[in-house]
Amino acid sequence: MSLAAFPSSWSDPNYVATVVGVIATGVLCFYSTVMQSGPTIDEIFFVLPAVLLSTIVAYEIARRWT
């Protein structure tokens, strides 16, 4: 893998979106652990768009910031 494939700065939109997506997914896993039961289908259909929306918003903010 070449060095050009890695983000050149912390404000790279792809990097920011990836970090936000990973954190949002981690929050979902933490929630599932604390509740001691797997999320229901309704919860998944609510949380998955929230994770994707947060990733999209973070990408757009980072893209316009640079």
C-alpha cells in the first residue's frame, strides 16, 4: 500500500468520517453490552441510520472546513 493512500492530515474528510463511524459503532456495541441483550430489529433500524447520518455529517463538515 502506498503512502498516498493514507490521509495527509487529521482534517481529511475521509479520515474524519471513518473515525466518527468507528466511534458510533463502538457506542452501539457498548449499549448492547450494558443492556445485556442484543438490540432488537427496531433498535437496529433506528441506530443504523443514526450512525450513517453522523458519518455523512462529519464528512461534509470536514470537507467544507478544509
